[in-house]
Amino acid sequence: MLWVDKYHPKALDKVIVLQDFAQNLRKLVSEGDCPHFLFYGPSGSGKRTLIMALLRQIFGPSADKVKVENKIWKVDAGTWTIDVDLTTLSSTHHVELNPSDAGFQDRYVVQEIIKEMAKNRPIDTKGKKGFKVLVLNEVDKLSREAQHSLRRTMERYSASCRLILCSNSSSKVTEAVRSRCLNVRINAPMEEEIVSVLEFIAIKEGLQFPQGFAACIVEKSNRNLRRAVLTFESCHVQQYPFTNNQTIPPMD
């Protein structure tokens, strides 16, 4: 397991970066207030980590029991039927997918597949009807037609389904969708926050940083937390540093 997966916080109270956001989300959950969300911000800022911690806060440890499924959906496109190949990550309580993977067929994913998922209302442990969460990644890459269909789905199935939308930019998400969500802007983490995460991982792995090593990784990562952790692990695997003239291996 990569360190970015091994050490991502599984609960909002374990979050090292974005603690203010985590505290506000915990308050919403404790008050039973769970609207549609739009998380947006630069790549590697921790959006998905925060979303997964939020799901665990709502549903408990069962949200971690996920399965990956690749399925070909038969979608009625009017005068003909098309096949849409889609990969989902799901638990009893949520489904995560990237509808933009379908390319120009993304509107069919929203019109038919997401609508079908939203209809199925789960039953909680007390026998009451709960709600399912659909996590949609890269919604800023969806076509206008798909986003209009998404807005209708949000309105029609709000009693049985909550949508958590994730994107790098909010400007490419239509106002109709944005206005129906609680918008959460996730900024790139500060350099000292990234250092704190790297130091936490180093302690857990029994490693010691040479002087200035963490700061060098942070500089190379350009405030991308995921990239910083991947770079740190890559250095460890390559047994860097052995000598002072080695350079940190590049990360894509």
C-alpha cells in the first residue's frame, strides 16, 4: 500500500491538514445537516481525503468496506441503445465514480446511470430509510448537457440521495449546480502543514530526516500534498539520501 493511502486520515478528527474544514464538517454531521457538497481546489490539496473522512464520520467504519466494479451499462439513447463502460468504487452507503470518463457520453451517465443509483434508498441499522451518497469526481469536465441533467437529479432525488461533487475549478461548474451545493473551497496546503504530514509519516515508519530534507521535498512538490508524500516514499524506496550530491528523484 502506498503511503498516500496508508496514512490518509480515516476520520475528521485525525486530519492534520485542513483542520478548520474538518471541524466544520464534524459540526454539520453532528447536527444532522448533510446537504449536497461541492469540494473544489487544486490537485493534491486533500479534497478526496476530506470527502472520505466525511463519509466515515456519517456512516462509520462500514464506509471503508469498498469494492471496485467495472460494469457495462446499457443506456437508452432514444432511437438506439449504447454501451457505457464505467468503473465505480462503492460501499453499502456510497458510490464513487468519474462520469467524465464516458467522454461525450457523459450526459447518458448522468441521465440514466446516476439517476438509477440515486433511486435506490438504503435502509439503516435501525430499519429507517437513510440516504445514499454519490461522489462524483471531475465534475468541471462534464459537458453542459450533463451538468443540466445533474441539476435535475439533485432536485428530484434529494430525499434519497446526497451528491458530493469534486472538481479542480468551480468556474466550469454551472451556477445551477453550484447554487444547490454547499461550496467548500480547499486551498493548497501551507508548506508547514506538508512538513507536519511528512514528519508524521517519518515517525510512523521509523525514519529520520536529514536537515533540510523535508523542506526540499515541499519545495519540489509545489504545495501538492499527494506529490510530496509520493516523493518522500520514492526517496525511501531508492534509499535516498546516501551522499550529499544526490538529487531528489522527480515525480510526474
